[in-house]
Amino acid sequence: MKKATYRGFLNFLGAKSSKRYWALDIGCGYGYACKLLRELGYSVYGVDISSHVVSTAKKLQGNKAEFLVCDVQEYIPFKMNFDLISCFDVLEHLESPQLAIEHIFDALQEI
């Protein structure tokens, strides 16, 4: 079900790429959205607050994406900026969603 939902959102947004772009999935879980983004041509990173989930994502997705543990309310652990950031089913679970949104905004590539 989640794969279909993610694919629907990404297709709706027109998230297809013929060039190499950078994508970040916040709250990546087991990496389902990361896998779909990779299939669309993105170089993909995923973050989640759960070390267990990140460990499992690394096992399931291999080295096709980079997964890190972080709390998006505190920081996003990359010095680079991203062309696309997805954040499915995350904000409603946070104590400070405004802080998360500010960090997400700061991590986006300027157009």
C-alpha cells in the first residue's frame, strides 16, 4: 500500500528526472520511497529517527541510497542541498513540526 501511495504522490508531482538530481526522504522508514526515487533517476538519501529502521533500510536497499539516523527537528545532516525532499507521514508525529519545516526549507536547492 505504501509503495502505491508514494508512487502516486511522486507521479503527481512529476518527479521524473533525465538529469542527475539529489533527493532526500525524511522519515524514510525501510526505504520504499527512496527506492522509487532512485528508479526515477535521483541520487537518494534517507533519514529516520529510528536507528533500527535505518539499519533495516540499509539491509533492504543496499548501497543504492545513503541512510542516516537524525531528528529533522534538530538538523539535517548534509552539507549539500537537495532538489527534492519528500516527507511522507512524518510532520503530524513531531513535537515541533515548524522546526522540521524550517530545516527542510534550508536543505532545498535554490532555483
